[in-house]
Amino acid sequence: MLATVKEVILALVDIFLVSFFLYEFFMMLRGTRAAQVIKGIAVLALLSFLANLINLRASSWMLGKFWTWGVIAFIILFQSELKQALSRIGQRWTVFGGGGELRECISEVVKAAERMSKAGIGGLIVFERDDPLDYFITSGIRMDSSVTWQLLMTIFSPESPMRDGAVIIRNGRIAASSAILPIPRELIDEEMEFGYRHRAAIGVTKGTDAISVVISEERGTISVAVGGRLQSDLSPLSLEKALTDHLLARKERGGKR
């Protein structure tokens, strides 16, 4: 009897872990090309199950050939998306010491924002959270660099060819520079005291859960956009607190608010 209960508990734990991993994996792939293909694979898996259930030999044979070669082809074609998804899962669910790199990243962004505001250098820095920003990353110059205040100032300096557009940070590293952020029509038409850089920062946080940091070239002010709302005239200390609250504290809790 005890052995049976133990087997049932282990089976339930096994099912939970597999389901949890698949859910997280699909959420990480959301918004990528691979996500659409996975929907098709799910349909084929259902058809394969039904074909075996009612003993459709020809259909079972054909679908069996697909599972032999189709999965391998999927891994080869979408290896970059799969690698990114696995990386995000690891970043998201690291429990011990997982916030050290992100804390250092926040510190470097704050240093860059403070120096850029004093030097009259404008900039737009976007932190990716759960919602993938692959579309925006592919519009810019792909990078895979550590975040330092020196590099950020170099990217946004007036002489730099990369100064236009946004820097996108993924998993505590610079994923792209010069990324193009489309401005929603309502923000273009709306009367605002801010320019296009601030509107782009607000726009990307309206459609995703990203967080944007904007440094005004004209005023030298620092702002943060979250959920389509802009907090302006922040001090470096206020900026660090805002980023820590929205990024680091949330990461340590795990998942969305």
C-alpha cells in the first residue's frame, strides 16, 4: 500500500515538473518564429495520438517518419531561439546569487545615465523582462556585451554612428544597439512636452512589460517608463531604486507581479 502511494506521488511530481518546464519553455519562445511552428507540432502530435488510438496504419507510419526527422530539423532551424529560451529559463529561475549580474548592470546604467545627463548626451535604454523583444533587437545592431557605463556613453555619444535608436538589455547584457522602437499613433498625435525619444520609450512599455530609461539631450533629465507611464526628473538614486524595484526585487520573487 505504501509503495503504491509513493508511486502515485512520484508520478504526480513527475507530471508537474514536465508540465512546468514545458510551460516555461513555451512562454520563453512566445513571440518568436519557433512559437508558430510549435503550434503546428502540437496539432500533429494530437493527430499522431488519434491515429495510433484508432489504428490508422498509413497515417501512423507517415507521422512516425515526421517525428523521426521533423524534430531534428526543428532543432537545427531554430537553434538560436531554443538557446535563447533555455538561457532565459536559467536566468529567471536562478535562486542563489542570481541577482548579482543584474545588480551590477543596474549600477552601470545608473552611472551612465548620471554622466550622460551632465554631459548633455541623450539616450534610450530598454530592459527586456518576460515579453520577448526579438523584433526590436533584430531591427538594430546585434551585440552580446557586458553593460558598462563607458560603453553606454560611447554608444550614445554625438560622434557615434550607433547613437540613434535604443540599447536593449537582455539578461543583464547588451543584446542590441540602434534598435528602432516604433511610436504608437496615439503618442504621435498627442500633445506632449516630450520628444520622440520619450514617446518611443513610453510606446515600447505599452505593448510589452519592458522598462525604459530615457536621458534627455535638451534638458539633461532622467526618466523611466513602465507600463506606458513616464516618471520624469529622477535623481540617480531614484533611478537606481526604480530599476531595483522593477527588475531585481521582482526577479528575486520570480515571475510577474
